[in-house]
Amino acid sequence: MRLRGDTAAIGNPGEFVNLRLDGFYLRRPISVCDVEGDVLTLIYKVVGKGTEAMSEMTPGTGLMLLTGLGNGYDLSLSGDSPLLVGGGVGVPPLYLLAKRLLAQGKHVRVVLGFNTADEVFYQDEFRALGCDVTVATVDGSCGVKGFVTDALPKDYTYFYTCGPMPMFRALNKAVKTSGQFSFEERMGCGFGACMGCSCQTLFGSKRICKDGPVLKKEEILWTD
Amino acid sequence: MRLRGDTAAIGNPGEFVNLRLDGFYLRRPISVCDVEGDVLTLIYKVVGKGTEAMSEMTPGTGLMLLTGLGNGYDLSLSGDSPLLVGGGVGVPPLYLLAKRLLAQGKHVRVVLGFNTADEVFYQDEFRALGCDVTVATVDGSCGVKGFVTDALPKDYTYFYTCGPMPMFRALNKAVKTSGQFSFEERMGCGFGACMGCSCQTLFGSKRICKDGPVLKKEEILWTD
Amino acid sequence: MDRLSVNLCGITLDNPVIPASGTFGYGYEFAEIYDINCLGTFSFKGTTKQPRFGNPTPRIAECTAGMINAVGLQNPGVEKVIAEELPRLKQVFHKPVMANVSGFSVEDYAFTCEQLDKEEQVGWLEVNVSCPNVHGGGMSFGTRPEAAAEVTRAVKAVTTKPVIIKLSPNVTDITEIAKACEAAGADGISLINTLLGMRIDLKTRRPVIANTMGGFSGPAIFPVALRMVYQVARAVKIPVVGMGGVSSAEDVLEMMLAGATAVEIGAQNLVDPMASKRIIDALPAVMDRYHINSLSEITGGVKNG
Amino acid sequence: MDRLSVNLCGITLDNPVIPASGTFGYGYEFAEIYDINCLGTFSFKGTTKQPRFGNPTPRIAECTAGMINAVGLQNPGVEKVIAEELPRLKQVFHKPVMANVSGFSVEDYAFTCEQLDKEEQVGWLEVNVSCPNVHGGGMSFGTRPEAAAEVTRAVKAVTTKPVIIKLSPNVTDITEIAKACEAAGADGISLINTLLGMRIDLKTRRPVIANTMGGFSGPAIFPVALRMVYQVARAVKIPVVGMGGVSSAEDVLEMMLAGATAVEIGAQNLVDPMASKRIIDALPAVMDRYHINSLSEITGGVKNG
């Protein structure tokens, strides 16, 4: 979905917007995939009635959304050759991140994980940016057979990731460097008021929507 | 408001339709003003949020409605020169009634009552049909000064009326013949299921939406 | 056994969808619109010993995602219901029907249930101890465990058909009342009746409802209804009939997972006369989407959070 | 006196609009969006004696016209609130603030209230005896008149500021509890806290909320809230603060006609961060439409139906 409007509040890659949808009480948080001038690109998967309604919107429809939500990724720690690891619906926010890192002259490696070939998306877009892209599918129908952890490069200076919890757990064990994880949680407000999405960290409780969604490896309290 | 659709279920003048409006739980009952082929004409006054929403609809919008609701007027009792008395928002249903009576070769007299000249509507349409029309306004700014009861013709064979309760009470005392009144009430379903709009009559309780909205003079139980 | 069918107190229903009392009359208004024999059954208009006109109008108020009604048990009385309504009902509906009964004294309830129990087409007696719209009766029986139990015992003593007690949600602990009814011999529990609600007309500064307050129903109350169905289903062993804001096949499944054996559809019948049929027609596809083979298997199937 | 201003327990508010506890944090998230000094006041995040992380996630479920939350009184504890939160709050809000307090024992409530009572900026203590999301405390105090009265007495004994008791709607007769609090010395009553609700995820067949049930709020509950405000306002002589699904200036007027002196805005702040400001800005025009000169005149102004 591409939207045109005031994107001034959108800063770091890894931030999200919160969409108001007719007939739904709560807003829908969607991570920012790309922003170019006043054009905002959001990529979402139809998982429930809300995203279903979004998929049925016709071009030209007006949407109310809150922008610039969440902390986003901290690029200052990337080093020269950062690694970006995306799993399924976690892939989109890495696109703007890759763009920004490349603009800083970094060598960006991207590993994208999916269940099967039909689910693979955006690998060409990442390549077009100039990233070095590896795809992994669980059933081997595209790229490396297995999980993203089976497709990690040998050396990288730092990592950034977004994806499902099982991937995070595996990745956390597999990585050799420090890095940042972008988490998902059911949110009430999306701007830090309701404490609906709090999680425990090694440094006290954090709100995924306001203190997150990106947390550094060192602060995460792994539970299962 | 003009709507195009299946009007097959619409029979008698005095029937109503029940409109489903986005964002409102209950439907809105609106009396049928006219029906020509597949074109249905509804005239409504903006009194609340529902009618306000209707007034903001753009041409081409689709609407869900139940048609052919209520009993409507019984034309068989009209005699040769029936009298139609409408007050304010009660005027519209009399239009289709007048049309049908004229089609039967009756001489139709119409008395329309309003508060003031700015509220007057549809008198020309009734004249265009070939009715003998008298308008009364409370402040005398148009037609006869006073209430519809101050503008009744001397002789008529029967009467049909729609309007507010105070007008009904006055009219009931003033008329010389029998006739039919079309009532308004807050409705739940509009088709006789919920008993939300029941009223007492001399012949037991009746549902305005199903056994009405039209009641004969002889069955009405006048309270206070 | 068909994948939609369920068994309610020994009687098999083709499906668990039951239009709720007071939203379906005695069936014929709907029979003009579709063949109501597609329903599991329906619960007819609440019947009392004496005829009642009910409350003054306005009896209806609109709310966000719901409505308030204060009809007040308008009905012709049990004698006329048996003499006039049931024969007409028999013409359009050919399955066991649920007889909904209200009263103002324990004797009222017993008398009316005893009469209806003798009617061949009556399959279940749904005893409404929870009407919010009548004074000195109705809900007062549903807010005290002893009173609800007393009504249950009195009705069971004079009837042979399954007795389902319909409970009010306007209580601190609905499981107490459900357990009291079960102990007194109830064959099932149905819930929830309407929440007590109110609206004020800003123009007139009067309550929209002539009776001041009324029963609030519609999709707005679904989460409260689901919670109470879940609580009661875990508190009693007898079948639970869930209702309250159900307006889709998905809602029916959610109610059943929470513990309902069958599900009543209320206000939705009023805003969409085809609602109950639409829900029944939608069930198979929605069941497929959630990998549900047979409805009778999912009652109470919710896993712990 | 301005046409919007009202007096709550001896303190004049510029307007009756008060963001409700748990939907406005300690104010600064909103202060980033607009100048919150336009508010009558606001009730800050429920504070307890000890720090609390609250319940496991998911804590939020969406419903038709509302939401369920089960945050479970997450807060840093009264000591940190006084040491860290209130100084920050003072930077962005320059009016008396309402301190919302919860506890797990009568002593908890008294201790926490005594500490907050000493804080200069605290104008009122709102004592929450109605949190549905914590076990062995919260709501249990709000469902028994004696318990609510005991908390009230204990708090009043150690405080000087007006004490407003926040009641639970999950009871059979809320007026009993309100009257018990009034008799025990409460200076005001606020209601309603959330209705206990539940949703089930059809995909996982688990409750959407990790804690199984939670507090249901939003426009869906407005008719229930209005009814209870009406009942309580007629049962007690102390001021009533109305809340529950209020999302427009019209809703504010309806609450005040029902008997509210001031009105809290809850869930609406979460879906529209500007909601409380929008409502305040809309009030004058809406008052004109309904010929209301001054808000302080309409409290309890509903005529009999």
C-alpha cells in the first residue's frame, strides 16, 4: 500500500504508523517499508479482518494515521558491513534500513527467510538497492534450504533483524556480533499511554510501542 | 432522495421503507413519497445524526433497505372527493396517495400545514398532479393563517392524513367524515417482530410498523 | 450426525442457531421472509400467565453497536398463546420450539410452564428470570440465587420437558445463580439476557425510553456475554445456551468455544431479518477456515490463556 | 464563572473533561501532542504501594466499538511516582491533578493515599476499588459494600484532600456500594470502571488476553455507564464523576444530565490522542445547539421519562 501525505514525522527505519480503519475501534500498527518525499510505502500481510479491509481499499481512499511511532533502528552502531535478517512479514522495515545504510556507504548483507517460494517477496528490490541478498526457505523451494540461521554470512560487523519470535531465539544463539531486534506485540494506543504492550527487559519494563519496537541484544530478557 | 432499485414490494401509498445506514445500528424508517417504475422518491427532514448522514450521501451511493413495510392507506373507502391533510414531515406519503386517487378519477382536495413559509414544500407538485391545494401556515406567511383545521373545505367524502399528534387531535375533532391517520413511532425492526412500536387501540394493541402505520378513525384510542 | 448438528438437553438440533425470545415473535413475520425450518429452533415471545400490553412507548433507543428495548413482556397471555399462536406457529415451523416464560410470582412461572409443557410442539421451556423491564418481578428472580432456585424447583415439579433457566447479566457473580439453578434441577442455563442501559435525549432532556431504563443488546455486549458464558460453562455441568450480541458465524464459534452448546441470536434479527439464516449458511465455510470438523466437538474447547 | 467550568469537591475545573486513569499515563506522552493544560484535570496511572510490572501480554483485545485491556496496574510504585513521575508531570501540567490509587489490602490503600495526599499538585485522590485485572484485590473491594466502606474510612483517616471512590460496574446493585462509601466519608464517587469481558482467538482457540479476561471499555459500554451514573447520582448527595465510553461532547452532556458533575474520558484517548482536547473544543457549539448556557447548571437535569 502506498500513501501520499505528510511524512515529516517519519525519522528512523524501523518506526511504524498506526492506521485508523472504518468500523474498527483500535488502530492498526504497520511498520514503515519505505518513504520517498511525501510517499509512504507499507507492506502488510492479510491476517485478520483489519488487514482484509485494508486490502479491499480502492486507490484514492483517504486514511487517518499516526506517523513516526516507535524508536526505530539505531544506525550509528552498524559498522562497515551490517547484516540485515528478515523473516516473513518482518522483511519490510529492513528495506528503508538498507537504503539508509547504503547511503552511508556501508556494505549491506541481507538474509531473508520464508516458509516457501510463493511467500518470497522484495528480494529483487533489495538487490536493486545494491544489497548482497541471500534467501532461505524452509522447504528449499527457493534459495538456501532451511532457516535464516542456515544462511548467515561468515563475517559482519553488526546485525539488524525483524521477524517472528522463534527466528529471534534461533538468531540470538547463532549471531556472533551485537545487534538490534524489532518486536511485535498487540498494542492499545501505539504511543506509550496505555501500557498494553509492555515487556520485561534486563533494564526494567519497556513499552514496545514507545521504547521499542527495536531493542538491543544486550537489553533483551529471553523467556519462552 | 431518489433511489433506483427493485420496487416490486411497494404497494399502497402510506407504506414505508427501512434504511440501513453505515455506522448506525437501527434502520431508519422513511415513508414512501413516490414510486415510478424502479425509481423510489423519499423526502425526509434532517432531525438527527441518521438523517444528517443521509443528507451527506453522494449520488451513486448504494443503500440497503427493506421495502413494502406497513399497511398503507386503504383507497377503497375514499368516495368521490377525498380530503388529504398533511402536516410538515407528514406531507410526503400523501403525494403517492393523491396520484393513485386521481388515477381512479377522484376529485382530490389537499390541505398542507406548516409553521412558516420557508417550511412549505411540494404544494406545486400536488397542483401539477391536478389536486385542489390549500396551504396553511401558523404565522400566516403563506396561504391561510392558522392550522390545517382552519383551512378545511366544507364538503368531502373521506379523509386521509399524516402529521404530528397535536394536528391529529385537532383534526379528529374538526372532521365530519371518517378517515385514516398515519402514525409515527420509534421502531426496532420495522416488520412486526420486536413489539417496540405497539400502541393501544379500541380493538386491542397494534404494531405501528406492521398493523399500521395507518389506522382508521374508528379504531384509534385517543389518550389525553 | 451432520457437522452442524448439536444436542440440547436430549433433543438434536440441525444446527446450534436459535433466534432469541422477543426478537422473533411467534415466527410468522419471519416465515414471510424465509423458510424458518432451517433454524435449529427458536425461542418464542416471552409468555406470561395474564395478557400484557407492556410498557408505554417509546420502547426503543439506539446505541453505538446496539439498542435498548423496554417492551415489557407484551404478550396475549398463555391461554391465547396456546389457543391461537401455537396453531399458527405449527403451520410455518415443524420442529420442537422453545417456549419462553416469564412471571411475577413463583406460582405464575409454575402455572404458565405447566400449560406450555403439555403442548406437543414445545421441546424446551426457557424460563426467563431476568427481564429487566418489568417491576416487582422478572429480573428480581434472577439476581438472587435462592429466588432463581425456587422458581426452578417449582417449574420442574410440574413439567416433563427440559427446563432452561435464562439468567440476567446484571449481577455480581452469575456463577452463583447458575449453580443454584443447577442444584434445583435445571436442565440447562441460557445467558445473557440484556444489560440494563439508558440513553437521554439531549433535545428533550428526557430518557429516550419512556420507562427510563431498558435492556441493552447488540454486538456491543458480546464481550460481556462471552465472558459470562465462559464462567458459567465452567461452573455447571448442564448445557449452556450462549447469547448476547451474536451477529456472525464467527461469533457463534467463539460462544461455543467458550462453553455454549447452542447459541441464540437476538437483536441482529431485528436489524437484518435474514440474520439467523445468513449465519447458518455461513457456518460451514467459517468452520473450514478454522479447521472445525463438527460443531458438537468444540463446545468448551477454549484452551487456557 | 466560565460557562464550561464546574466545581468538583471544592476545586474549580475550567471544564468537566478529565482523561481517565490508565489512558493518559502521567501526562507527558500527550503533552508531546498538545498542551494538556486545556484539560479540566486528568487522573494519572493507577499507583500502588509496591512497583508492579502487571500482567503478561497480550494485554489488549479489540471488540466492536471497544477494547479489552488487562494491563494489571503496571506502575513504578508510589515512592518512584512521587520521586520521579510527579516532578516530570509538573513540567507539563500546571493544575491540580487527580491521583489514582489501587491496593491489595486496606493498609495498602491507606499507605499510598497518605503519601500522595502530601503532594502539593494532587488535588483529589481517586481510590480505585474496582480494578478487574488483579487477583485478590482491586475489584473485590468494589463488589462488597462493607469492604468499599472500610477502604474509604481508612483512606479518609489519613488524608486531607477530597477522596473520590471509583466503583466497579460488575455488581448487582451499584447504589448500595455508593451509599456505603458516602456513609464512610467519601467526598465523591466516580464510575464506571470497565466491564469484565473476554474474547477468544478462533485461530489459536485461546483467549486473546493472556490473563483470559479483562476490562471492557469504549463507546459500546456507554449506555450501561449512563444508567449507573443516573442510579448513583440519585442515591447519593456527594458529587459523581461519570465515565464509560464517553467519546464526544454530546456524550459529556448526556452524562451530566444523568447526574455527573465532571466526566472522564478513557479508551477514546487511546484511539485518538487528541480526543479529550477535541471534546473540550466542541463543547461550546454543542451546548449552544441544545440551549445550554452553563454546564454547571445541567448536572442531574434529566427530566422524568
